[in-house]
Amino acid sequence: MTDENKNLTRRQVIVGAGAATMTLGAVTLGTSKAQAAGKWDHESDIVVVGTGAGASTAALIAHDNGDTVTVLEKAPIPGGTSAKSAGVLWIPNNFALRARGIDDKKEDCVRFIARYSYPEKFNASQPHLGIGERALSMLEAFYDNASPTIERLQKMGALAVAEWRMFALDRPATDYLDHVLENKVPAGRTLGPLKADGKTIGLGVDLMIHLNGALKKKGIPVLLGHRVTKVVMNSAGRVVGVEAAVGGKTVTIRARKAVIFGTGGYAHNPEFVALYQRVPIYGACAHPWSTGDFINIGGAAGARMGYMAGAWRTQILLEEALQNPNLASGVFFPPGDSMLQVNRYGKRAVDEKRNYNDRTEVHAQFNPTEAEFPNHLMFMIYDQRTAEGYAGAYPLPEKPTAESYVISADTLEGLAAKLVERLKEIGPKTGGFALSADFVANLKTSIARFNGFAKTGKDEDFGRGKHGYDTEWQAVFSPMHAGTKWPKNPNPNSTMHPVAAKGPYFAIILASGALDTNGGPMIDAKGRVMSTKDQPIPSLYGAGNCIASPSRYAYWGAGHTLGNAITWGAIAANAAHGEVPSEAE
């Protein structure tokens, strides 16, 4: 990795996008006029919906299989959320691992991801690891196809990737659950797209330059501004095409073999978020066109839904999201060592340095005694050392109070008073969430306890800094500010430093957000969309954030979302290739 990458922050990694408003048209099922008349506006073997990593891969693999392909995209530009992402891919048993002599064995890897995705069921001594035959088949299909898909795309000239290294440490990326016994290869599964120079690791935009550029180079038609509203089925119940809205009219596209959906989740569909998420997703990094179209379309075709509450989660700045839910970044790596997060009672509730997906789950913890979500909002509390020593590491501004979302006071009592006022201002948008009467007393106790842990180096409550992920990713994305007057942390645990006994003190309000959601129609190990009768819907396939994620709620490591999308896009294309072409009706 070149020096160019060493000073990147996570905020720079995620590229922002403009806001957009989308409304879903009515979705119906039945024979279209064009189908009945035997006339279609477009026709190909495979129709792919979407232009993100999963959809683009499906189109490229289908083309390489010898199928003709038509790609439809409702946005005016291609790339989707993939183009906004960090662009990395979590690929087990990849060529970089093998080149270093590391054998990422199937049995071991599948055992690890099964344990992570199904912690309540996993039992290695039971048949199918305790998670069931179907669930296991999905994880095995991912392992079997992930690395071969990357190698095939490279061989086709559609993608150029290299091992992604943690640039501050110059070592392979550490998985998000590196410390469990089942993870035999806790680092090195992450690959990154190369920029045009063929040497420098790039971002999501570079990944999509490769994939979308390959679509163009291979002559695969990409129809932008085409919002698919319906799948067309023949009298036998087989999907034979789609209808799409464009320019105020409806066009029809025939699929002789299959339709593959590789569209986004529903993170920017307020109705679906309110319907499926128990705790609000206040904002998301997803492309603004991520409105969950496939839920209605698939439902109309008889698809079975799965894991509708799923999402790739991250904490976000609440007040930033209230201004605009289309976010450029999330609080992926909370910076600082003299920093902690507390709930409405002034109590810690989570290891503040854990990965963004798992950490954000704390916002949805329910207190059955009080019938409340005490962590609905969390408060990132820190002192001047963190404010200045880690300045510029998102969400900390370059100057301690340069952003309006930073609340500051000379005392903890003053800080709490300002938080009370700020929460009143935004109360209509947060369900009236407020601090408890004993917030200050509990906060002081929490800080005292935290400070004791910082001195011993052992967080007895949440294990902060105990495992490699916490310390290594902090060094990558929230190092101390260059030239700061504050000394390096002298304590045993680099993630923890005692909070100062005197102010000023600072607070930032954090809420639950997402990269995107990952609930929707269920698929099988061939990428076929399943019906409510638990049978594949003929010639309908899915991949990416629009389907119920085969990994459920787990985020295996950096690049997991894109690694899954690309792999399932390829699985779907390969299975669709074997479909017998339908007869026009």
C-alpha cells in the first residue's frame, strides 16, 4: 500500500451522495400488454436489476457464460451504494492468503461464520453445526464461490484487487470477531480494489469503475433511469421479464432465462424503516435510491420474506441525520482514549471500540422492567485530551467546539444541563427521549470506574481493548492528531485513558444508523428467490442488500457486505445460465 493511503480517515473512505426522493409505484402481478401481444421493448437471456457490486457481477458472469444481458438501473448514475463504500471485499481463502502459505480451510471458515451468524444455535458437535441444513448450505455456498468469483472477474479483466492492509500498521485487516476459537484465520481475508495505476488500493468508486467499466467494455446495455415496478410471469408462474417506469411511461423487458435483482435495501424508505425496525434508523450511508423496491415486487410475486429487521449497522451523529438522513459517514470508529459512551442513566452499556455493526446493536436493548430502550440514544462523553489529541478523527472536529453537534461545559453538571436542553429541542423527533434524574451521579460513578480500568488496563465491564480488533482498528482510523501537545497514552491499554478530573467536558449524541438494511425476500443456495410455499420462484434470483442476508445479522469483517454481494451475484448468474429459455406468450 502506498503512502497515499496512510492518512485516510473513515469519513474520507465513505463518499457522500446527494439527496433524492423516491416513491414506489403500485406493484401488481399478471400478464402485461406487451407480453400478451408478443411484443417487448427489450429482450435478452438475463435481465439484471441494479448496477452495484452484486448486480454488476451477476451481469458480467452471465455475459461470460454466453448469455445475453440487459441491465436496468433506476438512478441516473450507476454504482449504487457500492460506489459510496470503502470498496473492500471480505473473501475467505483468497489468493493473497494462499500466496502467504495460509490455508483458510472450508471446514474451519464455515464453522467460524456459522458461530458468528447463529450464536444462539451454533453447536459444532451437532449435525449441520446446530444451525440447520439450509442455513449451513448457504454459508458453504458463499465459501465455495467467493474466491473463485474474484479470480474469475480478474481473469475476465473486470476487476483488479490486492490484499487490503491496515495502512497505519501495514498488516492484513483483522476480522470483526478475531478472538473466538472458531476463527482460525483472524486476519487477511480482506481485498481492496486497485486504482488506475495498478498499485494503489482505492475505494468503492474505484471498485465500480472496474465493474461498471467492464459492463461498458463488453457491450452490455445498461439502461439508466429505469425503475423496475413489476416482474412479469407467464401462465405457468415463471418469471419471463419485468416492467419498468421511465420518463412517464412503462417499458417491458423480456428475460428468456431469468431475472436477477441486485438492488439496495430499504434504509431510505421511512415507511419500511418504521414498519420493520424496532428502534429507528435515523440515517444511512446507503445510496439515496435505497428504498427497498424488491420487497413489494418480490412480495407480489409470492416471495417469502426473511430477517426484515436486519441491517448493516453503524452509530451515527443524531443531529446530522435529523438534518439529512442521507449520510456521508457513520461513527465507525469512535476516537479517543479518554472517552466513554453512556445511556440516559449515565451508565456505560457497550465496549466503545467494538466494530460498528455489533456496537450499534446496543441501541435496541430493551428494559422489560421499565418498558423502554435506555440506550435508544447514547452520549459520547470525553475530555480536552481527546477533543484536542484526536482532533479531526470523525466525529471530532478539528477544533473542539467547531461543530454545533458538540456540546461542551466546564463541569459534568453543566454538560448534563445542556444535554437536557438539546434533547428538549429535538424531542419531537426522538420520542421525547430524556436523561434520568440521576444521570449526573451515575455519570460520575461511570467515569470513576472507567478511570480505574484505564489505570489497570483491564475493562472489567465490557472488555474494551482486550482483543486485537479494538486496538488495531483504533490505530488505523483514529490515531492521535499529528503534532498534538498531548502525550501518548502511557497506560497498559491503548484504548483507555483516565478522563480528566476537571473540565472542559464534551458530549456528542449518537443514534442508531446503517450502511443499509439487509432484509427482504429469501433465497436458497443457488440464489433463487423462495416462495411462501418454500419452493423457488421459477427464474427469479436475488443478491445484495435487497435480499434476506445469508449471514443474517453478522458482519464477518471489513468488506463483508460487498464480498457477499459479489459472491451471490455470481452464484445467481451461474444458476440462471442453466435455465431452459422460456417460450414467449
